[in-house]
Amino acid sequence: MKGVIRPMTESEILPREVSLVSGESVMMTLKRRYPSIITSILASFAAFMSWGVGSAISQIIRVPDFGERATYYLYGIAFFVILGLAVVLSIGYFYVRGHLYVLTNRRIILYRKFVTISIREVAYKEITDILVNQGPIARILNYGSVTPLSPGVRMPYAAPFPFTRNPQAIFRVSLRDVGQPHRIVGELYKLIRSASAH
């Protein structure tokens, strides 16, 4: 997100699955940051490796002629480790690219396209609070998750009412791993105040 918020035309940035209502304009769009998924993948991969390498070494030691075969086993393990990491990072890249957060003058639209398409939205008038979550690496790289909260969530209920609102529930929609999260919170509050004034 660079510069000030400016209205954009629908054709500039919106996927065809997302449509605006009459009088609605896009104020900004946000993308998920790729470094966030890298840190998650590497942390999971390190945990898997600490378990996997120990198991592999215990199997290698049991093999006859350990001295001769150890090199071949270690090369094989290194090859599959690098190949697996490359595949996972590639999948993570396309997963992150599939996230788009659209902030209009009326609502937040969360669009995710990865294998399936998911679209969620929350109107500014329903937001009661905004949370920001940043881990240590996220603080260094200046990204984090911004989560608007609103009371009530639609949930299945008994017939003849297909849906009902649970007043005790908190509806959570998260703008995950976006850059400059504290600045985004400030812009969100401006949009909330502007929507409330109309």
C-alpha cells in the first residue's frame, strides 16, 4: 500500500467473481506478503527435519557396510529434502498470490483463490473493534494480521429458519499478513467513520 487512498475503477483490480453494488467504489486493495508463508513453512520444515533426520540416521546405522553406503543415503536424503522444500515453497507462493483484500467505501471483501474460491465480506457498520497481531519476524519485516471484529455470526439453525444470529459469537475476518498493519488500521478507522457518517 503506497501513497494515499484513492478510489479505483472496478476493472482495475477486481477478479470477475467480485462485484460492487451501486455507489460502491474501491478505496484500496491489499495482498498477503510472501515472507509470512516462508517463515511458517520453514518453521514446519525444521520441525519435520528434526524428527525425520533422526529416524533416517537410525535406519542408516543398521545397514550393513555403513561406511560405504552412508554417502549414498545422505545424498539421497539431501536431494529429497531440497526437492520437497522447493515444491512446498512453490505451492505456498501460489497460495499467497491467491489472497486479495478489497477495501471499498462500504465494506471489506476477502477473496481467496487456491484450488477453490472463497469470498467473505464484512460491512464497516458491523465492525466494533480491530485487532493487530505481529510476531517477532513480522515486526522486523513490517507485516501482520489485521482482524476486524463484529458481534454475531450467521450459523445453521433448525427449520423453518435456515440461519439465525448468535449474539454471543464474534465474527472474525482477518486480513492476514499484510504490509504496514498499523497504517492499515488507521485507514480502516477512517473508512469506518466515513461509512457511519452516511
